[in-house]
Amino acid sequence: MPRRDLRRLIPAGSKNQDAAWKWIECLSAPQSMAVWTVRTSANPASLVPARTSLLEDPRIFEINPVLKRFAEQMACGVTAAAPNLK
């Protein structure tokens, strides 16, 4: 995601802007999002994936089938705040 879309997350006067950007990039990476949304059957996640590409991971719904209905509703969702992450 381009930094311009996230510029409000880090104060302009922050002393560690580069480190903050690296942290945001790490958290928003597909592999990090997968950890938050897939997890394990013993410890399932309760989050609907923020990235549409993660909706294609069948483990999400095998581990937590309730999320399938929420994910289906995302197909018609629209946001003006940020682009739809792939």
C-alpha cells in the first residue's frame, strides 16, 4: 500500500518515522495478516481478513466456519478510506 494512503497514521513530528513505516508495512504484509486471520483450530482467529487474497485461503473457513458468511458480505463492501488490499 502506498505511504500516501497511510500518512495519517504517523505524526509528522515523529522521531522514528522510518521505523514506524517498517512496522506498518510488516503488519499489513499478507503473511502477517494470515497469522491474524487463520491461526489454528485450537486457537482460531475471529477476524475477517482485511486482504481479499486471504479469502481464497480455505484454512480460514475450515478453522472458523462462521467467518464464511461475513466474508461473503465483503464482496459488496465499498470503502473510500483505502484501496481494497489484494
